[in-house]
Amino acid sequence: MDFHVSLFGRKDLSGEIYRQVRHAILDRRLRPGDRLPPSRELARSLVVARATVTVAYERLAAEGFVEVRQGAGTFVCGMAADARRGTPTPRASRG
């Protein structure tokens, strides 16, 4: 997985984590089914509060980029990258 978050000199920490993870998904550095680092682990590596990472992950989940599976982790959603790039999604034909 080609993924790195850098918070040097940033003020909106949860927003920056959100933006960088979202960008990694849209650039396909994080692919559907990839597991994100646990919030506690990412928080420790970034030296931020766990709640900071949790807010970012919750926002990503609310927007359909990731799926939180209790006890298993947080995973990139299958359709997130295509949907966010504007790729049309299949629709029932109107007739």
C-alpha cells in the first residue's frame, strides 16, 4: 500500500488526514479493499490524539470512501474512487 500522511505545520489535523487519505483513494494508491491503519496506530505515528484520526475516518465513511467493519478495521470501499471521479454509475433504464 502506497500511503503516507504528513502533518508538518498543519493546523486542521483531522481535515488534513481526511484530505490525504481521500487523495490516496482517488489516485488509487489506496485501492478498494485496502485496510487503513487502525486509528490508534495512525494517531501514534502522527503524534496526534486518536480522536483526530477518528474524525477523519468518520468523515471518509460518511462520504462513502471507506467502510468501518467492527472488529476488523477500516477498508477502502469498492466504488469510492470511481464514484468520486465522476464516473457514471449504472442506473435503471427509464422507459
